[in-house]
Amino acid sequence: MTLKRRLAINVSLAFSLLFGLASTIIYQSFSDFRKDEFKQRLNDKALTTAKLLVEVKEVDKQLLKLIDKNSINKLFNEKALVFDTNFNLIYSSIDDSKITWSLNDLKKLKQEKTFFRREKENEVMGIFYDFEHVEYLILISAEDKYGNSKLAYLLYILITTYIVSVILIWIFTYFLISSLLKPLDEFQGQITNISINNLNIKLPERHQKDEINILTQAFNILLQRIDNAFRSQKEFTSNASHEIRTPLARIAFQVENLIHNYKHSIEVKNFLNNIKNDTYHLSDLINSLLLLSKLDKSDEEKFEKIQIDEVIFSAYDQTLKTFPNLIIDFELAENTENDISLTVQGTKSMLEIVFINIFKNAALYSTNEKIYVTLSQISSNQIEISIMNKGEIITEAEQAKLFTPFMRGENSKTKNGSGLGLTISKRILAYHKATIKYASQGSEINVFKIIFKN
């Protein structure tokens, strides 16, 4: 999960929990307030009934019932019961409602002086009343219809507000976080495009003094240090290669003079030829290292339009110097249009090295010293070049490391080579925005596919 989504989810969850907690507190507070208010109303009503019944002598039970029935403060489903100290019922209002009570309730009321409980929709309250040393026990029950209605409406408002607010805050938070982290997305996109060939670039810094800008500044410093280290390494490799090439060339020249200008025994001549071949092999290795260091430089050469078929045949002619018996079979694929453009943007000398390396590799591991080159158009702006040979295929384990430096497979133990040819070819093709990949067909067909994008 991305940082953007984690932040949006965490912030939204925190708000949802806090808003839900606040809504719960509001609802519970109002519920307690309604309960306390209704208890007070029941208490006032019970005391009023008791005073009218006990203290006002002119009011008898029938008159009191009439007063209760027509009272403007009458509660919904109200019912009142009055007991004397011996738990005898001395008054009952005329309402049809009932109060569920027991002798234990009256004893509890006489002991604790008051109690409150809920019976379904009604709420029951007991009050102990003492007048002129005469004790009375009063039970009164009623339904807080309007209070419960307000409480239900408040619950509806809170739930609706909570759902709407949570939806809006999730949407708002996501877009707010996306807006705040947009510079980080741009930063990620910029560093993704950095490669070994453009370490000298500098990411644009903003004027805001925020963490993203600080990160950009630190990354630019890091890039500069890495670029300096790579330049130092490449300069050393280039200088060392140049210095080593000169004595190698002299050694090869002197060995050839020994071979051609003096008579030697067959054993000595073979020994000198081995020295010469090893010297040339070492020279090729040095040239490969020098070429790798040049490819990594940021001052890229300007590309030009070149005919890829001319590059292929020129590379083939140069490969013949090493493998004079090599045969090339070149053809256009059947699905390729006749007016296909064979031009690509690049540097001819470098692309020749690509095909020379691949042709030498194909000839070296071929069983019949023949390579098959097929050129096809896979889209309006893509050209694919397939180079095949018959020989022992590369194992899957070796395929994963095929383009790494100095990688040599099991089938190369008796073959001369540095293990840098395919690595250099891939670097040059990447330099030209082209790709190369290996595949096998059956048990003896090796295929290298190169794709150029125009």
C-alpha cells in the first residue's frame, strides 16, 4: 500500500473514530439529561399528588382523581399509587395503565426512600413522603413520549451526520493528501528516469522549506557524489586501458615477427601462436573495458540515421576475419512490408560492435558455422532482428545471468572469450534505446532478438 493511501486511511479512520466518539457522548449526554428531567417531573407529580391527598383536607380521593384526569401537566400513560405505612393502597388514579409492584418494592422504598426503574415503555419512580409523622409510599409511572421522540430524532440526526461526514472526509482527505504529496510523486518520477548515463542531472528544487524539498536537496548532493565516484572510476579504467594497450601491441608485434621472420620447430611455433592468441585475447578484453567506460559517459554522441542492413553486413564482413568459414543467411520475414524503413537512429560504429559480438558468439557456439538473420516489422515504429544458430542451448539458470559481465556458461569451457561481448552489446543497445533478449527453440536453436524503436 502506498504512503498516500496509508495516510489518507489513517487520517480518515482517526476522524471517523473521534467523530463517532463525539456523537456517542452527545447522544449519551442527552439521554441522561432526558432521564434526569423526566425523573424530576415524576418526582414533582408524585409530590403534588401526595400533598393534594394528604395535606389539603378539602380534596378527597374522587376530587383528586378528577384533578389528575384534567391536569394540564398530566404525563402520557400516567399512573399513581399511594400506600400507607402498612403497605395498604389508599389511592389509585383512574388511568387504565398499570404499575407492576410487589411488597418487596414497597419495603425497599421504605428503606431507601426512593427508587427508579424502567418497565417497557414506561418509567416507574417510588417516593417516600412523610407528613405530620405519618409515612406514605408513592409509586408513579408514565411514558416520556416526547422526550423519547426527541432522543430518537437526535439519534437519527447523529447517524445521518456521521455517515455523510465520514464519506465527505474520506474523499476530502484522499484528495488533500494527494495534493500535498504530489511533489513526492513528481520526485519519484524524476528519480525513476535517472540511469547510469545521466547521473550528472540535478532535480529541480522548490522554494518551499518542506521535507520534500529537503529530500530533493539531499538527493542532489548524493547524485553529485555518486557521479564524481563513477567519473573517477571511469577515468581510471580508461587511463589504465590506454596504458596497457601499448605494451600489449608491442608484445603482439614482436611475437608475430618471431613467428614470420625466424625458423622455429613446430612445438616452439605452436607456443608462440598461443602467446599471440592470448595477447590478442587480452587486448580484446582491454578494448572491451575501455568501451564500457565510454558508454557510461553522459556526453552522448549525436545520433544519425543509418541503414541497419548495412550495419549487419559490415559487421559480418569484419567477423569473417576471425571466422572465415562463417555463412550468413539473411532474409525479410513474410509479414514484413516491402516498403519497410530500415533506418534507425544511432552510431554506426557502436552498432557494428553489437552485431560483431553476437555474430562471433553465434559462430563460436555453432555446430555448422552458419547463422540465420531475419528482419521483421512488428509495428509501425518497431523493427525486430532475430539472429539464430544451431548449437547447444543455454540453461535457464544461465539465461538469468546471460548479460552480466564475465558470465560464461558450461558450454564455454573450451572456448576463448572474455564474457563481456553480450554485456557490451546490451549496453550499446540500451544506449540506443533498443532491447535484446535470448530465447531457445527446441533443443538446439539459440535465438537473440533485437528490437529497435524508431
